Amino acid sequence: MNFDIINPATGAKVRSYPAMTDAEAARVVDQAAEAQERWTNVSFAERARLMHKAGDVLRERAEEFAKLMAEEMGKPLAGGVAEVNKCAWVCDYYADNAESQLAPEPVETGAHKSFVCYEPLGVVLAVMPWNYPYWQVFRFAAPTLMAGNAGVLKHAANVVGCALSIESVFKQAGFPENLFRTLVISSGQTAAIIRHPKVRAVSLTGSVGAGKAVAAEAGAVLKKCVLELGGSDAYVVLEDADLDVAAKACVAGRFVNSGQSCIAAKRFIVVDKVRKAFEQKVLELSRQQKMGDPMQKGVTVGPMARADLRDELHQQVEESVSKGAKCVLGGEVPAGPGAFYPPTVLTEVHPGMPAYSDEMFGPVAAIIAAKDEADAVRIANDSVFGLGGAVFTRDLKRGERLAARELHSGAVFVNQQLKSDPRMPFGGIKESGYGRELGPYGIREFVNIKSVSIA
């Protein structure tokens, strides 16, 4: 079996990679486990030195990796460079902070001495998607390795080159051989790796369906998993919002990564009083997006990663329109090669439409009217997802109240586009998954939190 890499901008095959056999993949896990047994005794200072070096390698090779992303999954070059540099940031963050985040914590119990300490688990499997092929791996790998674990990566089938290049970063940085490895395997081979006795936990970023499948496999063998799944993030625009700020953040948040992001701004929920003015500003900014070859400078919207994903998105748009939504921009599959879909804006979106309730994983914005604040909050929370969101208001106390207490998701930003940050925990609720990545919470997901008491 081979993995054929298809350039989504042209539809042409660019390379092919042979898949590992089940035995070969199992042997990689065994090798990672052997490396981890030695790595657990390496000091934090030495781990940090190597992780900083990994960050340096990423910055040195940022343009190379950006071109690889453009070729394999269609990311515009500027976005690719930014993604790689963000990976370097997360490496530096954990290099600088892991030791303090995992330091023993004293506890008063009446015993002579009591404390909580953190031990690595062993080998952790990462099952990762194609949309941020470097960032989603490094936000797992940096804390996992700094905590003393080993990592094995099962990446998406269309970004095998990216996956292998990530392994090369750790090799070039000087990490021990086999401490981080890429498994070139199919989804059908993943269950056997989860069941491998030396795999101790699993981290998955992907679809709800993939999350449920991995959780079932991990649960059957009593292994912890962290799941970051889909999202349908609501950006709530209230009557007192600065509409220029709101429209700019909404459009940037919707079309980032050609709309293929779990935390993209997918639903714009706007109170009636300002809806028409807001719609006009969104249209003006959306028309400024430039769709085209991701290798060309200035392109902001590249092709979708695969033609089947583009076709599925178009079906969601057509169904929404057939049920009463109004397409005021885009909405047509362009002629010619590639998996392109234009920046699209839907208004008059109501319950019962895919644009209202489903995740639209591509460059399609849905504008939903709300009567007032309470109605906007109700609509925002009327979703099976709960990954992220935003609220726009000039009243910062109002925004803080809504973000902290009213809007139900793993993160809510006020008057700004939602973004992941190495310093802040990241993850969702409901069908957006469970567990957290990033920040001090992320590094503690894959450790044994051990209580020690001495009489």
C-alpha cells in the first residue's frame, strides 16, 4: 500500500510513500519505548536545551516547510510560515516552563512530609489531522517530550511529507534516536497501535467521528485520551459593538487557513439593530480575500485540502440555500483544476439548515440574526459543539460576564479573533472533545500525578 500525495491546487500527484506494515509500526513503538526509558532520567535543563534547538531548526526551515504544506494540503505560504514560527514558540515556551510546571508541590496533611509529583507515562500516540500539519503536532510534542515521554505520530494520509519532516526536526535538534517517530500507517492500522502495550495514552485532533472511534479503542484498553474535535464557533456581535473591529475579526477568523480550522469563526450571530450595517462590512472585507495558487504571494484563500471536502462543503451551502438562506457572495464551484471554493457569505440563516447547525469546514460564513443579547447567547449555545467563540461589545464588563459565565465553550475571547496560545489551555466541551492542550494544564495531561506521604 502507498500513500499518494495529491496537490490540491492542481489535482496532480506529486509523490508517493510506502505504508509501514503492522509489524514495522509495532517495532517503531518498541524502539520509542526503549528511548523513553533513558529519556526519563535526562534533566530538565538538557531537555530544554534540545527543545530550544528544535525551535531554532523550525525557524531556519520555515519557508521549506511552508512550501511543503502548500503542496500537500494547500495552505497559502504566508500562513505556512506563520504556522511554523508558532511551533517554534511552543517549543520555547515549554523549554522555559516545563520544569516549574512539573515541580513537586508540597501538601499539608499532618504527615512528616507530603507532596504531589509528576511522572512521565511512557509512549504517547498522537493521531493528527491535515489542516495545521505542524502546529497541531508540536503543541502535542513539545509538552509531551519535555514531560519525559516519547511520542509516536500517526498523521493524516495527505500530509505524509510534513509528518516525516517533523521527525527530522527532532533528529536535527539532537534528540535521542527514536524518541519521536512518525508512523506511516493507515487509519485502519491505528487501533492496533492504540492497543500496543507500550502505548500509554492517546492525543487526537480531528473529527467527531474519529474522536469517538479513538476514544472507544482507548477506553477498551483503559488508556487515557485527550480529544480536540470539531467546532462551530459563534462570534456574537452586540448592538454596542465597534462594527469595524467586529467585522475585521469575524472575516479574519472565518477565512484563516482557507476556512479549514476547528476554531474558525463559523457563525456570526448579530443583533438585529446592527445586522444590516455589519453584513455590509463583512461583505466588503470578504470581497478583498484573494483566492488562488497557495504558492503565490498575496493569496489568502488557497484550495481546500481535498476535492471531496470541497464538494461536501458545497452540498452544505446548496442545502442551506434550498431551505431559505441567501447567498450574497460566492457559493459556486469554480471551473478548472484544483479543490478551490470561493469565499462565501450566507445570510438569513435559520435552524434546520447545515449552515446553522453543522460544522462548515471551509470558507463559508453564516450570518444569523438575534433579537437581543439573551437571544444571541441562546443561539450561540444552541450547538452540539463547544470549542471556542467571541463576543463584541464596547462594554468590557458586559463582555467579560458573557465570556466567563454565559457562552458555553472551552474559550471565549472579547473584541478579538479567537486564537490558540501556548500560554493558555486549549480544548472544548460537548462534541468538541475533552481534555486540554497547552499551558500548564496541557503538560499535565500525560503524566502520572502521584501523591507521596512520608510518616
